[in-house]
Amino acid sequence: MLLALVLPALALAETVYLIEVCRHGARSPIAFDFPWDNYERWPQGPGQLTPSGMRQHYLIGHELRQRYQYSFLAPNYTQPQLRVVSTDVNRTLQSALSQMMGLYPPGSGPLLREIGLEHVAVPPLNNSQIMEETIKKLGMDALLHKTQLVPIHTKKISRANILLPEETCQKYQNAIASRSSTEMLQSLVSKYKETVQAVMDFTGVTDMKKGVELTLRMYDSIKCNDFHKYNIPTDPFNKDYFKQNVSDFYNEATQFVYYGTDFEQRVAGSDFLSAVVEQFEEAQSSDYLRRFMFYSAHDTTLLNVKAALQLDTSEQPPFASQLFFELMKNETGYYVQVRFNDMPVKFPTCSDYTCTYSEFKGHLMNRILYNVTEACTSGKIPGVSEQSSKTSDFGGSGSDDGSIKWYAWFVIFYCAVVLIGVLVLIYIKRRKTASTEEQAILAMQEA
């Protein structure tokens, strides 16, 4: 499907750089709030990647291998070509490992350099019979079945605002907390009163704030159980109408709380978009070795980036969703294609699904906050009046960080040119008039 959507003009384009940010694969519910969610059903505990989630990411890696090996990525792991970054959470780390297993499957791993190293490449342990049998089984393979290991980076400083801005930006946290209050959500709670009340009646909760929290958790429980084909035995939580209502409540609440203002949309994704621009700029250098940057993260990460790009955030991304940014080059220059779950994304500033690099960069630079630290301190978009940074309809352009847009500069330049032209014409006209008067005076003197 994807290849059929690529523009014919780019058929001969080569991929220069690839960035992927994804949601982890299928998992158990974040919390065991309901009787059907327990360690018998979910033996690894709450919020853990399941075998289904591992397979999802293995298949993504396998698909990427089919598309990009030889033409873009080496068939064997090459350290300078690839960097993997993950949040420090079990499910994202395991998702990254699973995807790398698909990208570099058993059989693609390294061998010992030469025969004779089998008994040199051993740990300082007593050489038991079991170890001798294992060494014999390994042969020249570094790991059994030529398994390839890929390092996963989780250093907090390298992923802080990029993947989890809600953990590092105080004003963003405050804005979310404020909009999460029962008072702010009152109209939404009233809209889904029967849904919330059903959860409160089932759990015996009387506090509305706790009832709202449990209703959102109910959505998570339903999604996880439905995905893994587990039955929810209690009415009405197993009914389609209830599942639809609780899904709508969750998505609308997420939209309101996290992305209700232009400030929230731009703070959420600015650092990630800045990283995209920086990496694409570096990738256009002939001596830049990295080709693939992979971020393993969460549904909120994807929504943050989509919100900053002014893309649709009305629904939670499914498990193992991916957002790809692909930089390509042909004889006419550099191009960018963005894909969400393998479907090309169209930006308002681009004429088609594939943007020239300058168009793509221009759109991102209009959305990026150049001083996220200041925004996180003040709670406002730097250089923008309070009025212009208030709530806007989703998809609105918002402000451009207080700078004058290019077309404003064009208008100023145009007016200046026109003014100068008028002044020049006036000067020429006056010179001609003066010259005519001088000629008349000379003629009169000669007469």
C-alpha cells in the first residue's frame, strides 16, 4: 500500500535518513482496579509488555528489514548507522528489543574473528563440562544462532523533553493538573454521566474525582482485555455501547486536558521536532554516518508530536503505532515524507504527501518553541501576547513564537521598494521641471 502512494517523481529517490518514534506494543492494564484484572490473567503484573506486544514489534522490525536492507541499512548491525533510545520502562525497552530482533534476526549476528578463539573467549570461571558442551554448540558464533544484540540507550538527559515533556516541564504539568480537575472536566463528565456513574456504582466509589479516574482506567482495562481476547464478565462493561461511550470519554478528556491550548500543543512536541530538524540537517552532510534513529516510547509521545505538528489527536494511537520521518534525495534535491502507521501524512504547507525539505522545515520551525525552558518557567509562549496564546480550535496555526512571519517581512520590503520608487520618480520629475525652467530662462536672456 505504502509504495503505491509514493509519488512517481520520487520513484528514483534514495533514503538518506530515517527517524521512527513508536508506541510500545500490547500490554497488560496499567493498574489492576477491577476483579477480572489479576496476576492469574496477567502473570507479569500491571503495565507489562505481553507476548502479543513483542510479536507486534518483531514484525515491524522484520518489515523494515525487507524495505531497507542493502539499499539503505546494512544487512548486519553496524553501530554508526543506528541509535536506539527508549524511556526507562519495561514495556518500551522490551518493545525496542523485539523490533531490533526483527530488524537483525538470528543468523545476522557476529562470529568470532578466527578459529582458536573458542577457548579464549570464555569468562574467568571454572571450565565445567556444561560450559564445554556450550562452547562446542556455539562453534564460531558469538551468541547462539548468531543472535545480534543492539544497545538501547535510556540516559535520562538524552530523552528528557524529547519523549516525556510532561515529566520535565513544570508549567506543562501545572496546566495538565489544572485542566484535569473535576471542575474543569465538569461539562465532559455531565455528557458521559451514565458511563461514569456505572463505574462508580460497580466500584462503590462516591467521590467524583476518583470516579472519573476509574472510568479512564476502565477504558484501559477494556482495550487491553479486548486486544488479548479476554472476556470481561460483568455487564455493562462488556457491551459494545458502553465500550464506545467510555472510549469517547477517554479520547475527549485526553484532548481537552493535554492539547486544549496552543501552549500545550507546542511545548509537548517542540524538543522532539527540534531533534528532527537537527538530525536532518546533519544527515545532509556527506560524512554523517548515522542513518536510522529509533525512539521507543508511549502513546502520549506520539500524541505530543502529532499535536505539535497540528495533526489529528482525537484518538489514542493503537498499540505499536509508529510515526516515521523519512528524508530522501533525488536529482532535484531533498524531500521528506511522514507516515503514521504506514499512511502518508499531508501538511498544510506542502502541495502533496511528500514535502520538499524546505517546506517541511518551514512548517516545523513555525511550530517549534525556540526557548522551551522559558516557556516552562513562565507558562507562556515566549514573545507572544497572552491573548494570542489562549485556547484555540485544534488545527489553528497559533502564534509563531513572537517572530514576524516571512510574508510580513515581504510586505514591509515591498512597501519600502514602492516608497523609494515614488521618491525617485518625484525627484526625476522635479529635475526635469527645473531643467525646463532653466532652459526657458536662458532662452529669454538670449532673446
